[in-house]
Amino acid sequence: MGTIVISGTVVLVVLGFGNHLYWLAAAALLFVYVQYGRGASSASSSGGAAPSGSAPATYKAYRDRRDRQAKWERRYRRERPLEARRQAREKSR
């Protein structure tokens, strides 16, 4: 991802010699990458809930999230037994 951002920035800077708005676009691209790209993963895990795709920081956080998920799945099966059975049948195929 970083290579794509850097190469895109270089292209925008080169194009910026003809149209200065491309330099603005390059600066915006770098800003967005720094704010929400690679550096954001370590900053966001310390505050609040972690993104669903990332691994939890500690084993306790993993257990808490796993138990919370299991609780929701049990509740779903209890409240919607027909849908739960249908989903189980489709999953076993």
C-alpha cells in the first residue's frame, strides 16, 4: 500500500509542473495516508473498539471479544430458531 501511495504522489508531483492542482492532490494523498493509513492501526487500537479485521492486543481482549460474539450467536439462535437451522443447513453443504 505504501508503494502505491508513494508512486501516486510522485506522479502527481510530476504532473504538478503543468497544473499546480496536482501538487495539492499529492499533498492531500499524503495527508490521508498518514492520518488513516499505516500509522492509524496502532493509534486506533488503544482507544475504543478495534477494527473487526485486526487482531486484539492481548489475550484477554481476544477472550472478551470471543465471549461477546458467542453470546450474540446464542441469542440469535434462541430468538430465530428457523433461520438458525436454515443457516446451519446451508453451511453444512
